[in-house]
Amino acid sequence: MAKKLAQEKAAKAKARAKKYANVLTEQEAACYSSRYSDLGKMTPGEHYATIGKKQGRHVQCENFMTYFQAERYLLRYSDLGKKYGTHGVTAFKKARHHWFETGSKQTPKLNIGVNYETEKPFKCGDYGQECVCPGRIHLGPKKRLDNNDTIDNLFEMLDFAQAS
């Protein structure tokens, strides 16, 4: 009886592994498992497909660009802003594509980083507290979704697409 249960369990695990084998590339799976700590016994592909994608988790480690960075990219490089537009999902997707295919491979790379004092992230306050913020306000989760650690800055918040 125990042998049969073990065989059934192994067969189910093999079927799950096969089902989610092509969800992430090998590089994305390595990145995903190094970034998020709550995979448990799931493969990175299975976790991403069943949980991570719904939570807006990211699979890329290199050449990653958020919507905020895409907007900055389009505004900073006016020729791209004129070509693709400077706002909206379509413009941001085109900016991301341009960055991945061209901008990130140039020497020097086209800049998507913070380079103005007002763009530097800082924590203004928590819910219910009063504050005056000199720049953009980014709203997002206070705790990481994978291990419940406190999120202290924008860059940690960017591990989850729910940040805005």
C-alpha cells in the first residue's frame, strides 16, 4: 500500500514538472528562485504559473524595466518619446522592447536609472501618517508577499508589479 502511494505521488510530481517545464527559461527559473523565498516544494515555473504571475512577480534579473522606468526612459530620450509616445501601456511596452533589444546593449547603456535628486527614493510615511513628499509617491505592499519582510524602499517594492 505504501509503495503504491509513493508511486502515485511520484507520478503526480512528474506530471506537474512536465506541465510547468516550459513556463520559464532556465535563466528565468534561476532568477525567480533566487529572488523569491516561498516556492516551497514547487518548481519556479509551477510557482510562477500558479501564484507569482497573479501577484505580478518578475522573472528577469537583467535588463529589467518597470513602467515607471519606461516612462522615465521615454521622457529622457525625446526621440523615443516622439516615436512611441510618453504615456500608456502601449508606449511603455514599446519602450521596454527598445531597451531590451537596443538600449541595454549600447555602450554606454541608455540610462533608465535615477539621476535627479527628486527621483531618489525615500520613505515618507506609513498609512495614516502625515507627510509632505518632494516628488513622486509610490504605493505598494508594505510587506514582501513571499516572506513577509518589511519593504523599506522602492527597489525592494519593484520585485512585485503591484508597485506604482
